[in-house]
Amino acid sequence: MRHISLDPRTGGFTLIELLVVIFIVGIIAAMATLSVGTATREKGLEKELERIGDLVKLAGDEAVLQNRELGLTFYRTEYEFSYFDPAEQTWTPLADAAGPFSPRPFPPNTEVELEIEGRRVALDASRPERKISPKKKKRTDIRLGEPDPNENRPQVMIMSSGDVLQPFVLRLRPELGSARVGIAVSTAGAVEQIRDDR
């Protein structure tokens, strides 16, 4: 027959010891979840940058095929393509909702940085509301020094030769993460992936 001890000091764990272990396991699980979430967001940003690079290349091909200038405008929450209308002397958004050049949002909570020819560009929050007037002003109707209300000049222009007029660097960063991922686009339209920890 075995002797059963009723002494509480023999074997087992106290409630405090169990709570400490559960607390430590919870912290480790939370850290693992956060690190996986940040890595997933960075992959999403890399995919978005790859898409933008492919769209710039496609826009270069389209500019050559259609023999017209295309533009690319970045905002803090989205980006859009436009084309130059020589008859009206204005930039008009390519707002075809189903096409590859339709306006696209950046992933939520993404910090966007744009540098053109080495200078950082201040980005507007989002696309402005555009009112299409029944009669557009021609550039010849606008006095010198007066702002053109119809001109929505893009930050990046893609010429009818397929070349990018201004080389640019676009960097994206998840708000929670510290690493930035980006692309650098040359005047020839070549796209290079970049990554830094600034």
C-alpha cells in the first residue's frame, strides 16, 4: 500500500508559478504574431512596388504605341496615371475603372515617400475632386502667370519615346515597421528594388 502525503509542499506547482508560465508563453506568442504580421505587411508592400514598376514599364510601352505622353501622380494614400491632351493642353486622369492604369490605393497605414531627381516631394493626401466643365479653357485663354485650373501636372512624366522624364525613387513603409522598401526608376524606365532601414 502506498502512503499518500497530505503535505502541500511535496510536488506540484503553485498557482503563482502556473500564472507566471502562462504569462511568459502569452508574451512569446504575441511577439511571434507581431513579427509575422510585420513580415506579411512588408511582403505586401514589396508586391505593390513590383506592380508599380510593372505599370511604369507598361506605361512606357503604351506611350510609344499611342504616341502620347503619360503621367504618374502619387498621393499619400493612392496613385494614378494620366495622359496629356495636346489639343486642350491639359493632363487628364486615365480613370478607366477596369484598366491597368486605373487609380490604385496603397495598402492601409502605409507611409509613402517620393524623391524625384534626389529631392523629396511633398505629397497631397488624396486625389482632388475634379469638376469637368462644359467648356474647358485652352492654354491660350489663360493669362501669363495665372494658374491653369485644368492642369493636373503629374510628378512623373513618361514621354512618347517611352523614356521617364524624371528618374524617381518611391519608398513605402508600414507604420509599425522600421524598414522601408522601395523602387528606383531610371530615365530609361529600368526599375530596381531597394531596401533600407532608415
